Amino acid sequence: MSKVNLNNKRQKEQGSIIVFTVLILGSILSIVLTLGAIFVPKIRGVADAGANSVTAIYTADSASEWCIYTNRGKPAVAQPVMSNGGAYTISGNCTLLPLNYQIVGTYRNVSRSLLLQETP
């Protein structure tokens, strides 16, 4: 090949590396963003569940302690109010014997339940 043909060919190929680099980087970036969109919410959910689970179980425990206290005929005490934003639901009547109720404590979309049953 003559020198003129080699120079002509090189001029036509100038910039092709940049095009390939941009295409490869774009592909890698799209893969990373897709994987991030899939896994980041799951990682956050696991982290939140661990941190909020303890508060949810303590919320349910506080409500169950109130039920036991009320059931044992102690002086009337108001239902507990959670100052941390937790909430609870009691299935059943705490004043009836035998004890047989379920309490679900919830804190920031994490729920934990306790089942209390009195055995004869």
C-alpha cells in the first residue's frame, strides 16, 4: 500500500475510538443504573426493618403490658400513647378472662405481633 492510501485510511478512521468508548460507557452506565434501581430499594428495606423492628416490638410489648395490668383488676389506667410515632392494635378485649388476644405493634411500616394466651 502506498503512503497516500495509509494516510487517507487513517483520516477516515479518526474519532472511531471515541465513538466506541461512548457506546461502551453508555452500556455500562445503563446496566449500573438498572441494577441500582433494582437493589437500592431492597437494601433500604432491609436496613429499615432492622432499625425499626425493635421499636415495633416494644410498641406491641407496651400495649400487652397495659392489657395484662388492666386484666388483673388494677386501678384504671389510660391506654398507652406512643410518643415515638408507633401504633398498636389489639384484637380482643383486655378486660375479659382468660387472656386471649393478639397485639400488633407498628413503627414506620414495620409490624411485629405478640400473641398472649392464658393457659389453664
